[in-house]
Amino acid sequence: MSKQELNAESLELIITENEISEFGAHIDSPDIIGQPRAIRALKMGTEMRGRGYNVFVTGLPGTGRTSAIRKILASLKPRQSSSLEDVVYVYNFDDPDAPKVLYLEKGKGRLFKREIHDLVEELKTALRTRLESDEVKERRNGLVRTVEEQENLVITDLEARFRKEGFQIIQIREQEKETTDLKPIIEGKAIDFDELQEQAARGDITDQQWEKLREAYFRLMDELKKQFEELHSGRVALDKEIEALKTEVLQPVIDAAIDNIATDYRSASVEAYLNTLRNDLRSHTYLFLRERGEEDDGPIPALIRYGVNVIVDNGTTETVPVIFENHPTYSNLFGVIESRFDLGGEGGTTFMMIKSGSLIRARGGFIVLNAHDLLQEEGVWEHLKRALQTGEVEIQGPEGGITLQHTVLKPKAISIDTKVILTGTENLYDLLYGQDMDFAKHFKITAEFDSVMERTAENCGRYIGFANMICDDESLRRIARSGMAAIIEYGIKLSEQRDRLSTRFSLIADLIREADYWSGRQGKKDIDREAVARALEERKFLWNLPEEKMTEMILSGEMLLQLEGNAVGKVNGLAVHDRGYYAYGLPTVISASAAPGSEGIINIEREVGLSGEIHDKWLLIIEGFLRRTYAREIPLSIYANICFEQSYSEIDGDSASSTEVYALLSAIGEIPLRQDIAVTGSVNQLGQLQPVGGISEKIEGFFNICRQTGLSGSQGVIIPAINQNNLMLSDEVCDAVRNGSFHVWSADTVGEGMELLTGLEEGKRNKKGIYPPESINGKVARRLKEMADLVKNYSS
């Protein structure tokens, strides 16, 4: 296709009310619209249970990623009832610092917790009741009586023998402690040794009597001590007999209670735990028999060992567990071991303070995470990969918080069968795939959500169905056929292709809501085309303050822009400023200068650090184009500068590359360019114009400036011919094209664009390879040869 001027009909986009009526035959109940590839990937990823078949969902926000994930996951059912389990932590009687994990049948977690709790409460009464029975009391008293009788016989015998040797056994109290001692008997009276010593000093008794009494005292005290040790051994033996009696009479009570619980569970791990619980209860019956005062109304701390901490409770779960974790911190995702301080400032933790994370609660189901949020949390990505690799999650204490030095709990790891669904951008997926060698192993399924779909009658019918659904769900006004036509036009413009529709349905829904608002403000019963147009105008007004400010600078002359006449080495380019909800185009002046030299093309933006990598690349492409077109037989001896005038932010992209070529060719050949024409388009080394984005906004931006300064009738833009399918201009621009006050031309090559800008012929090589002298190429080639000669002559 050669250069041509486009008519208004090829620029405007109109959906008629008659077309809406035709689309009505295809109205379908809204489901997941326009994403067949992504849906197939999601279904495959959610239904396959092999390790590593986790899913990474890519696509622009608003394309229905989250809605599609919810709908697909909601339709799934557990593979079998056993796939949903309850998970509990219990005390490890063999290693208290490593709590045990038990996996119970669905709904059995709370039951197990309640049964163990009831067991403990029942034992508090049952054990005491059993020990206080007449039979047990009689047996215990019998054991005590037997020992006491033996003790009395021993004491009586000692007292008799000691009295024969002149001593009496006495009890004395020293420092609130009773001890046994001996006193000698003199003349029928027991006296202290201190008094006896005074008698010896006065001569009342002889020294021989004194020494004899002292020797007898120490001998008898040794015998008394030996006898008391034997009595103490008897008491120890009695205590053991009493404990054995307790065990004998309490064991049936404990066994019956444990056996009653065991009938509800057939798991080997639960059976093993109940056996260790049985043994621990037998050896810790004293915990249930302790006398408690009025101040001990709360639970006994030592009995916490018999608690059950339910980590996962699927008792009421009927569908596959699905968790959308919106804040994937380490503790939220994996769990945490909490620590608490008492009133005295002492800190501690128990296995009952272990809390599960969403990755554990989603066992047997799915967890949906935002990849960007996940990667923001330090260390979480590595822990997640480790969990996917091992199929287990280890719950640890808080990281970065207050750590109790004596907190050394290391709970047994919990096995997981959780599918992970990550959502993120294509760039993030490519980054992870390229830089993380484990990523592809764990995320084997990619569900890519497209931002556009084909513009067919069926898809337009689905658009209508979606719009009606929004109105029904949110009680909005009915959409008239004219309003529906305007909404579909907006969807086409969002796609930037005349034969496509945007699948960013969140933006479509926003437009419907805003149009309903303005319809109400205007007192209308329906949402018509006027209400939709008002919503778009209001959105533009709310977002276009930067556009207004830059337009004011152009109109005031602060930003230099020539819209008439001709100039050498200068051309008006077109740029798009995208603010998310609103994008607008504005012209920018690109200039070039050229002189003999060997430096080549100098990118001023790059020299000052305002050029992106793509911008740097196409400057090299421009050099390739010049060599291919003009420097086949001569060296390219040029020193050229290219600059975006009055631009002070980073320049990137390739949409202005054709504009720079026009300015450069003009500067080299000293060929004036029309200043009432703005240009856009990418260029390759062959001189072909390539498509660019934001074409409609660029044209409308230049038109707006021309309109405000006064349309001359000659103004217009040149675009790549391949961009024609992307043209959807406003009614104002189309009307101006229709009445000849503004123009839009298309071109396939740089040469065609130069012809429109200069009014000269591009010029083709003759059989000798020479361009016509007065053609564009002839002027440029001649000047490049002159530069080469100047450089050669100057160098020699």
C-alpha cells in the first residue's frame, strides 16, 4: 500500500442500534468470557494432582483472573472423603519440646479435643472418689496400721533398754524442727548434759561416772539413729505400697476412660498417643488429687500437657478448601508459635500456642497468592519452595519479633497436599522463570489471560450479557440499545484494534456504574449513549489536569511548537502519556543536526542519561538504515545529533524512530519539512514503517492543539499504514477529516512519509545505482558523499 489520505469512514467507530439487536440473538449467561486458553490451563492445573503442577496465572488486572479462579475452584469437589483431614498437635510425653502431630478423619479434631478434655475433667472427680471409697481407705489404713504397730514395738523396746542403761528418749524442738535426743537419768530424774557437767565440776559425780555416761550417750545415739533409719525405710516402703495401691485401684478407671475414647479412632498414630497418655496418667495421678485452695479456681497449669490443639478443622467443610491469602507474611502463610508474658514478666510458650498458617489450612485444596506481594516478604518465597519440595510445613517461632531464650519448641512438621496458584504479570513470570532454577519445577502450568478477544457477534452478545448482569447484581438502571452500543465501542477502543474486544471487564463494569450515576443525575430511566458519553467526558475531566497544563504551555509559547510553514532538521512527533485510567497524546519537537565527521549519530538523551534501552537500540537501527540506503559505495562519514526538544524526563520506546529519521534526513539533505504535519511510527533497517501503540490518542492530541490554535485546513498526521486497524477517533476529529479541515495520511515506508512532508519525490536508483539529483534520496546521497569527501580530504 502506498501513501494515501484516509477518509472519515475509515477513522470512526460506530456500533448501531440495529447491530445491538442482532447481537441480542447471541446473549449468553455471563461466565468466563474470552479466555478459552486460560480456562483450559486452569482446569488442567487444578485437576492434576501430581507434584509440581501448581499454577501461575498471568494477565492484566481486570481480565477476570480472580473471578475465573473462584468459579473453577468452586466447581471442584474433594477427590474422596479422606482427602479432607483434621490436624491436631498433642503433647509429646517422650520429648516435650517436639509436640506430636495427629491426622484425624474429617470432623474428628474437635471431637478428639472434647473427649480428651472430658477425660481430664472426669478423672479429677473419679480418681478422688475411687481413692475415698471405704474399701480403698480400709486397705490403706491397714498398711499404715501395720507399719505404725511395728514402729511402736521398736520404740517401746528402745525406751525400755535405754532406761535400763540410765537414759530417757526425749523430743526437742530446734528452729521449728523436731529432733530426738537422750537425757541421762540421775536419781530417777532426767537431766541435761549441761547440768550433769556442772555436777561433775562441783564433784557431785566422779570423772569416771561422767566419762561413762558420755560414752553410753554416743553409743546409744548411734543405735537410735540406726533404728530411726530403719523406721524411715519402712515409711518409704509404706509410701511405695500406698502408691502401688493407688495404681492398682486407679488403673482400671484410667484404662476404661482411654479405651472408651480409642473405640472412635482406628489410626495407628492416635492409638500410639493414647497408649503414651495412659502411661502418663498412671504416673501423674497426683496432679488430679492435689488439694486446691480458693485461689486455685483456674485450670491447673500442669494439666495443659493433656490438651489438644486443633490446627486444621474441616468439620463443616463440604467443598475443596480454597484460601485467598491477601497478606502472605511468614506467619500468615506457614503459622507461628506464640509466646506470652505473665504478670510477673516471665515469658513462655506451650504446644497449645502453635497457630497454623493458610498453607496448612488449605490442605487438600488450594491457596491463591499474589506473586508480587509474596516476593515482597523477606524469605517467604524460599520457604514456600521448600514446602512444595518436601510436602511439609515446619511451624517456627516468630521471626524478627521478641524471642524467648527458653522457647525451644520444634513441632513435628505437618504434611500438606496444597496446590498453589500464583497471580502476576507476564514480566514477573518471565523473571522468575529465567532467574530461579526451581520455579519451572514447582509451577508447571501457566494460565495466560488475554486482554482482548475476537470481535464476533457471539462475543458482542456476551458483552451485552455481562453488562446486564452488572445491572441486575448491583440494581443499576437498564441499559438502552444506544447505551449498549456505546459500551461495546468503548470495549473495542480499549483493545486498540477494530476487530477485537477488550476482556478487561472491570473497566467495562466501572463505565456502566459511572454511566448509571450520570443517567440518574440527568433524570433518565435508562443508560443511553449520552449517559455513557458523559461518563467518559467526566472521567477525562477528572484525570486530564496534566494534559491541560502541557497544552497551556504550548499555547502560551513556553513550549516551542511550529504548526505552519517549513523547517530543516525539525519535525513534530507524537507521544502518548498513559495515566492508567486515562491516556492522552501531545506533540513534541524532535530536531537533528548533521555535519562531516566520524562519530556517527549521537543520541543527546542517552548522553545525559534520559534514554532507555529500547530508545538506544533503534538509534543503531537508524544507522543501519542510513548505511543500507546511502552508504553502499562510500563510508558513512557523519556527525549527527538527535534531540527531543524541551523534554526532561526519560525517553524510551521506538514509536518516534521514524520521526527521528525524518528529522535526520532533512538535516543531512537540507530539505525543509512541513511543520503542519505530525508523524509517528517505528522504523526498521529496511525503511519500513512499523505499528505503534496509542495511535488514536496521538492523533487526537495533535488535533486538539491545532484546533485550539486554529485549524488551517492543511494540518494532519502521518501514521504507519499497518496502524489503520487501530484507528478509532473521536467524532470531532472524524468531522474535521470529513470537511477537509484536518487530514490523516498513511504510509508504508520512510520514503513515502518524506514525500508527504516535503512534496518531493523519494527517488529510486537507476541502473547505475544513482538517485535522481532533485529527489529526496538524491539530495541526501549527494550531501553524504560531500561529507565523506570533506572528511577524507581533511584527514589527508
